[in-house]
Amino acid sequence: MDEQNFKIQLEDGTEQECRAIITFDSDDHSYVLYSIVDEAGNDSEEVSALRFELDENGQMTDFTSLETEEEWEMVDEVLNTLIAEFGDGEEDFFTISDENGKEVVCEVIHRFELKEFNKSYILYTFADQEDMEIGEIFAACYIAGEKGEVQDLLPIETDEEWEKVEQELASLNQK
């Protein structure tokens, strides 16, 4: 697919430029995975998804939010497949040792910075969910390596930091 930019209207009435990463169809709908484009023309690292229709000129139009958990799971599966096939993905996984010394592979769900604490944070889960409760999410400060990989985890030290991390998680759950 050639690079395709499009605009969506935000709740406040303003328009946001976006760049399509990939479009795909299910039996019922067409979907676009996209990133936000800033004023300088740079893509954000965050990827989101919308439903769309094609107009008579073959342009994407009538963007709507995904409505069901099944849709989000399907989109997540497509995104994970793309990452597995086209990205090296090393920066999205890291290994820790549990309390018994057993190595556990973890998957990064979300990265963010809190400038007021001058730290980087990750939300992560265990990649192999066999022995763990499904859907359990953990948070930590981290030190990134040269390629953005998780080099070291650090504890979140203050109640103020935890409050901001919980706000970030809540904002992700609303998307």
C-alpha cells in the first residue's frame, strides 16, 4: 500500500492528520491501522484503529470507532502479526527472573515518560500466560538500551508516581 494520509475529526471539532499503516477487511467491515501525524510530518509511535467506508473515488471516509471487544481482539491480532512478520520486535520483549529464579518473558504493552519525575515507564504483562493470571498488567520505571529495549527495571518509588502511572493506564483503557 502506498503511504496514505487522511484526516479524522476529533470530538472538539478539530481535524487530526493520520497516516494509514495498513488497511484490511473482515466479513463485515473495513479497518485501518494508523498513526497520528504531528505538525512536522512525523508519525507517532502509537497505533490505533478505526472502521471506514470507501467513497466513489476509492478514498477512505465515514470513520467510526471499533465497537466490540471481538473487533479490538481481531485488530490486535492483525497488529501483532504485522509486528511479528515485519519488525524485529526485540524491544517489545524482555526477560526477568521471578521470586523462584525462573526466567519469565515479558511483553511491553505501553511505554511513556513522566517529565515531572524525569523517568521512563512501561506497562507490561507476561508473554507466556500459562502459569499467570491472564490480563495481569505490571508497571515499572525502566532504563532503555540503545535500541529502546528494556535494559533494567526500577521500582516506582512514590505515591505521586503511582498515581500518574494509574492515570496513564486508565487513559489507555478508555481508548
